[in-house]
Amino acid sequence: MPKIKTNRSAAKRFKATGTGKLKRNKAYRRHILTKKSTKNKRNLRHAAMTDATNVSNMKKILPYI
């Protein structure tokens, strides 16, 4: 069997934790920040885990992570 190519765009956006879960950054923090509250922007700083419904698809495009 040939090696499977890793989806490079996904590899740059997701990191695996020690237990194998996928960590991601939150969206909506790039621009148009003036109308967003300080509390909202502060909560967007922290990383989040990938939802369980998407994990099986993510494992296919990230075979070696």
C-alpha cells in the first residue's frame, strides 16, 4: 500500500493532544473586532477541541497526526 498524503491545510490548523484529541483555534478573531465585546474576544483566544462529529473525517485527512 502506498503512503497516504496528509492534507497540508488541515495539518497547519489542527494539533494532536497527548491523548489523541484534535485541538483547534477558534474563528471570528481576525478582523472587525471593534463591534465585538472584550469578553467575547477574550474567550476566542483559547483553543478548543474538535467536535466528536468531525473527528472521523479529520483522522482520514490527517493520517499521521
